[in-house]
Amino acid sequence: MKSVINITALIWCVLASSCKPEVPTHPCEEVTCLNGGNCFNGTCMCPDEYEGESCEIPRFPEAMFVTGISFTGYPTFRGSDPWDGPIDAPACWPDFAVTIKWPWGQTNQSFKKRNAEGGTLFWGPSSFVYITDNHVHGEDLLEFSIHELDGLDSLEAVSPPELMFSGAFAMTDVVLNDSLNPWPDMMLFESDSSDMSVSLSLRYEFDH
């Protein structure tokens, strides 16, 4: 009789245990993290660019930096004469500088690129030191312009800076407008009347 009781108890034990819900062996076993997120103790740890339970929501950055400015397609001739002709080369080619007007009213000018012969001109942190620390937020408007400067060479007549190109944009014009590229690393501007173009390299901080 005792063995019968033990067998019955064993059967009830097996039946009871088979009715219990299965418990994941690891808290991250049934968690899926998107966009490069990693699960830790059942919770998705998201990269800076994303938030949400599964890292499914793109974040709007706190700050945007300009890390470089490229200028291409600028004219080196006025009609049939070099830009600053009839001066001999290389002084006959144009001299350029970039100016940025920040949202708080501060204006900074880059180092000058002298005697540009038609190749791409690039201003980075070493030639435009003010772009290293300054940044914009949200709807702050960043304005930039490129001027040709006269009088830098000894034979060149001194005259006021000549505006070659200008543009303006805010971070809201750039970020989250393209689902495939929410944080573009470059903003391109092209002139309407010529082949001139300016591209600005961009960097973002999400917790600034």
C-alpha cells in the first residue's frame, strides 16, 4: 500500500510541474533590440541615436557641429581673363574665405585660401578654428558665406570683399527628414546660376 501512495504522489508531482508556465532561462532570451541596441538584464540598452523599448525610435540630437566646408566649381576667370588678371600667376587667381554667422550673433571668418586655381577648397578645424567648439541646436539658424578677397597680393588692387556664395539652414532642416539617413553627415548647397557648390560636413551630439 505504501508503494501505491508513493507512485500516486509522484504522478501528481509530474502533472503539477508540467502545468507550470515555462520561464525563460535568461532575461534577454525573448527580448529583441533594434538598431544596434544590446539587451542587459531584460532591458534594451540603446545607442545614442535611438530610444524606446526596443531602440526603435530615432532621437533628435542636442547639438550639431560643422566639421568641414568644401567649395567647388568657383570661377577662376572673368570672361577670358584670369580672375585678378592681368596680374601674373599665381596672383591672378581668386582668394577665398568662409564666414559663419552663429545664431547668437557672433561672426567668424576662416583662414584665407589664396590663389585658388580651380581645385576643391576645404576648410576644416585647422583652417577654421571656430568650427571646433561652436554648434547649433534645434531651429537655430546657421548662416554661412564665401567671399573673394582682393588686395592680398602686392600687385592686386584693394577692394571690398565680393560675395560668391551664401546659404543658411537649421538642424530641423537636416535631421530626421529621411528615414534611411536620419542624421546626414553632409549638407550640400548648389548655386542657381553657375556650377558653384558648397558642402558642409556635420557631426551630432545626442547628450550635450
